[in-house]
Amino acid sequence: MRRRLLLLAAAALGILIPGAGSAQTAQAQRIEPLPKELEGVGIVEHLDGKIPLGLRFQDETGREVSLGDYFGKDRPVLLTLVYFRCPMLCTLVLNGMIDALKQIDMTPGKEFEIVTVSFDPTETPTLAKFKKQNYLTEYGRPEAGPGWHFLVGGEEEIRALTDAVGFGYKWNEEQKQYVHQAAIYVVTPDGRLSRYLYGVMFDPRTLKLSILEAGKGKIGSTFDQIVLYCFHYDASSGKYAPAAVRIMRAGGILTVLILGSVLSTLWVRDRRRRKSLPAGVES
């Protein structure tokens, strides 16, 4: 009984085995099978899988929208699957995402979009509006409002989306709440799953590089693209790590560019000096 309670608590807190991306992986590392309360709960990564952009939802104003309304703008999307009445975990996920976003120089609606979808079919646009107001206040960037969308929908649409993402969850009748794991999903502008970021706290650099990577070079400054080139995603740690070969290549290219710039400047100066000399005088 104690073990079962601990497992439920772990699921409620979104605790993940390092390097695990699915319920099957987590189960394989246990001696005993998962209890019934956790069967079907977990995340199975569908990297590069396409989410169904034609699914219809309602936004926080009650307007009917499709997922595709938030894609195809050359901007990646941070997708979060939560339910607004969640007593703890969903709040921790969104708060952790906000804490990371506060530390990066990118804003929803400019470099990327955020789409927060409730997987509870009983929740309403009114509740979604209330939650959006609260989280925008917490974020402290009112200009992010047009780029952060809170959606609710029916059971069929919700299941189609969660299945495409690989997000498994389950209603616990005794606790009157959903059992699920914690993650946010980085999606490319054309709707393909680019990165899964697990937990309730997110490294700002990892979040920014994930957004840049999903943007496929169409967002961010030149410096951002150079930084992204010099790092690769380490699945075992869930973070971006320096890539030695790439750094050496980038350093070599930078050296050539600097040297070329210096030589070019010297050549121009010498040419001007020669032109300024009187006729017949050699330098």
C-alpha cells in the first residue's frame, strides 16, 4: 500500500527517471509492473510526428478555432497540455515555464507562440480566460497576450491531440483528479514535434535553444544561430551541451573572418595612402 501511494505521488509530482521519455521506459526499469492507477499514464515521444492541425477547439473568448490557426507563421509553438482545475502539477508546469521565459529575450507573439490546451472536456472558455489573465499577470509581459492562447475542447478532439503527442493521462475517481506526467512540447511552425522538455522546472538556455532549433533558422539573431550551431541536444541530460567539433569549426571560421577583415582594412588604408602621394613619389 505504501509503495502504491509513493508511485501515485511520484506521478502527481511529474517525477521522471533520468533519460526516460515514456511510461514503457519507466516500467522497464522497475522490477514490478505498474499499479493499475498508473497504467496508461506517461509520455511516449513522437519526435518529428505531425500533430493534427485541423482539430477544432474554443479559445478563451469562446471563439471556435483550429490548431492550425497558430501555426504556419514561421514561428515555433510551445504546446502545454494541462487542465485548469488541476490542484498542483499543472500549475507547477506553467509556473516553471514562466520562470524560464522571464529569463530569455524572446516573447510570445513575436518569436514564438504558446498554445495551452486543457485535456479536461468539462472545462469552459470562461475558466480558460480566467487562467490566461492570471498567468499573464504572473509573467509580467502584457504584450505576450496575443501570442499565448488558452483552449478548451471536446473529448474526441482532446484525445486526438494527446494521442498524437504521446501524452497518456487517467482520471482518478477516488482523488477526483487526473493522474499525468509533467512536460512541455516544442513544435515546429508546420506542426511537427521537435522537443520534449520534462519536469516542472526548465533551464532557460535549453528552452531558448529548443525554440530556436524548432524555428529552423527563421527566428533569432545571427548570434543566436551561431550559438545554436555550437550546441547539440543531450537526451540523457535533457539539455544542450557544447559540441567540441562545431565550436572548433565556428572558431576557425570566425578567425578567418576576423583575419580577412583586418587584411581588407589594411589594404584599403594602403591604397588610400598611395593615392595621396604626389605623382612620381614611391611609397
